[in-house]
Amino acid sequence: MGLSGTFSTMPLADLLQWLAGGKLSGTLVVRGDRFTKKIYLKSGRIISSSSDDPTEQLGHFLLSHGRITEEQLKKGLDTQARTPVLLGKILVMIGAVEEEELRRLLGTKAEETIFSLFLWADAHFEFMHDELPKELFIPIALDVQDALLNGLTRVDELHHIREEFGSPRSVLRRSKAQLPAGFDKDSSLVGKVLGAVDGQRSIADLCLTLHASEFLVSKLLYQFFRKGFVAIAKRVEEAQTAAIHGGGSSQTAMAESLVARGREAFARADHAASVEFLQQAIAFAPQDLAIKKLYDKACAIFKEHVYRDQLQPQRIPNLARQMNELTSEKLTPEEVFLISRINGSWDIRSIIDICPIGEIEALRLMKKLVERGIISLS
């Protein structure tokens, strides 16, 4: 038995309650305009989750919660590349995290994946009955009703925070208030969030730097804000989708135009441009699975070509210019993140693996940095 549709026709809460009420087993696949997420159920209970959003993948999730370091993640991913062993099991084997703690964190990770789905205005879903992963290192048994309650509570909390802060592009600064005695800005995520506030980086930038979700970072910042330790330096309001994209017919026309440009770029072998155009098209037509399939195809070919011809995974990137020479460059926070991980020993594969923006986007940015003469490869 299969089921498919969109959140506009069957809201997420109704969908999960229907699956739980029927005690169904299988995989719920949800495709948004940028990411695809999966919820695995057995007899109506959630046993695991996965996502191609880097901040929700296990390694970055553990990083954001301060349970592992980037070096440990790199070591785990290097081992995973040589063996069929799951990353979670590898991290337990090398002593980076205890098995029981990992079980608890996997439950939290699944809840955060479900919570993030509540923030999607619409998405296409498909439930594949009795289709489950062949192997799960530590399956969980999360009650759907509990997950829904926590998810809806977090949605309300984030909306309240956004009313105060504005959009994730808003910027906070430290106030003159003195921190409590003994407060360590480096020992925990709480301290690292506060330590990263500099009056210049936005909330979204802080999320990138800390490998963390908007909810986690915003919640901690809001606590600091209420206690007077931080203040709003620049408030950026949420953009209205209709104002940006126009009505339904104009959105469809724009998506079709972008798809055409994506096909043209693909035909002339400009695969990076093709990926960019099709990614923009998905934002205008998030329910169009044909565009998503075309985008996935373009991504696969772009990745194949860029790894083969320009960014061979084993090559070592180096800064081609001094850091003080880069102040005049218009660098995005994502580009700054990539540059900051160039240390003369990590190869392309290692830097891409620990980057919390996704493989395709990281490759596109790395390619541009090479073409702009900011980094060189050895």
C-alpha cells in the first residue's frame, strides 16, 4: 500500500497520525524545495530518520551538540569511506561517543527532523509501505504523538523568537553586561554560541559556523537576549514569498524559464550553472517532481565532472593569497567557512565532508574560489 501527496492536501500532523494509527511500517519520504528527508516507521513507531540537509546528518548533528570534534568526524568519515560500517558504529568504536548516549541523541535527531518539516510551507511526500533500511546500528522507538507534540511546541517557540529577532539574516551583538563568574565560552555549545556573536555575523552565519540548526542557535541566543547579554544590532524582516516571486502563474512561468536556462547550460556542458538554475527553479515550483529529477541528474553529472577534472578529492587546497588580502573580496559566510578549514593537510574530500552546506553547494563554491584565484590546489 502506497500513499503520496502534498502537505497542502494532507498536513504533516494528519499524515503521521494516520501512519501511527494504522501501525504501519515503511519509509516516509518528504521532498522540499532544497532537501529530502526520510522518516522510518515500524508498527507505527519512528525507528530512525535521515536527511540530506547537512545540519541534520549524524556527524554534523553530533558536532552541533558538542559531542564530537571536526577531527573525530573526519576520522570517522575516512574510516567509513574504506569500510561498509555505519558512521554511528564507527564513532562508538573509536570512543568518540558512548552507545547509550548515541541512542538518546538519535531520538533527539529524529525529533528535530520532524520539527523542521513543520517549517516547510509545502512539500511532496510519499510513503513506501514495508520499505526500510537493511541495517540500523541503533534503532530507536519514538512515539509519534510525543514527536508531534514536541514539534508543534518548537514551531510555536521559533515563531515567537522570530517575532523578536526577525529573520535568520538578523545580526546580534554582545551587550556591555558582564557574564557570570566562571562562564566558559569554549567548553559547551552554549558558550560557543555566545562567543560567536560579534555584531557582524547573522544568525544564519552562526548556524553555519556551529554546524547547528536555526532552532538550536536561536533558542540559545534568545535566552542570552532575555538576560541582557546580547542585543539586536541589525534586524532583517522575513521576506514575503508572494512579494518576491509574485502569484502562482508568474511563479510557474519563472520556473519554466529557469528550467530552460538550466537545460541550455547543461547542453553547453556548464554543469555548475545548470545546477544553479535548476535549484532556483525548484524554489518557484517546489511540488514539481520532474524539476527535482532533472536537478538530481544535473547534480550527479556536475559532481562526476568536477571531481574528475578540477577538484580531485585527494588534492590539498592552499590559500593562494594572504588572509589580509582577502578583506576586499566579497566572500559569503559559506566561502569563509571553506577557507577557514584550509590548513595545508586536509584534502578536498575532508573539507567537503565536514562542510555543513551540502556536497554540491560546497563543490560549487570551492570551484569558484579556485577560479577566482583565492585558493590553489597541490
